[in-house]
Amino acid sequence: MTYRICKPPSQSVYSGVCHRLAITSKIAIGFCSGVRHRLALMSKITIRLTMSRPLIYTIILTNMSYKRKRKTYFGFIHYRKHTLSLD
């Protein structure tokens, strides 16, 4: 089950965002490589490209939830995945 919302201009930028978020959030690189497209959604680069209000709203909720509780963070990823798949 794969879905792609938006892709940054270059793969190097994509990976750079992934690694930066992995270091900031203390997530293993192996885990990050599997969900880097989801993590990249939190970056300003992707937000600018998508310019979608519901998506940005979800990103804000996800980012806030992650700081408080990791389980809630994954819950939002799961919710967002199903919400966007319906489109």
C-alpha cells in the first residue's frame, strides 16, 4: 500500500530532509528510509509545494503529537494515510 502526495525537486533534497528529521527526532536511519516521504511532509519545502490546508493542518497536529506521545504520532500517520487514500 503505497501513496505519494508530493515529491521535492531532487532526490538529494528529499534524502537530506529525511536525515535531518531523523537526527532531530532521534529516529533510526533504517526506519526513516521506510517512511521518509511521510517525514518529508513536515518540512517547509513540501508544505510549499502542496499548499493544501487539510494537509498542513494534519502536519501541525502530527508534529505536536510526536513531541507529546509517540503512539499518537503514529496514529495520526495512520489516519492521514487513510484520509488521503480516499481522494
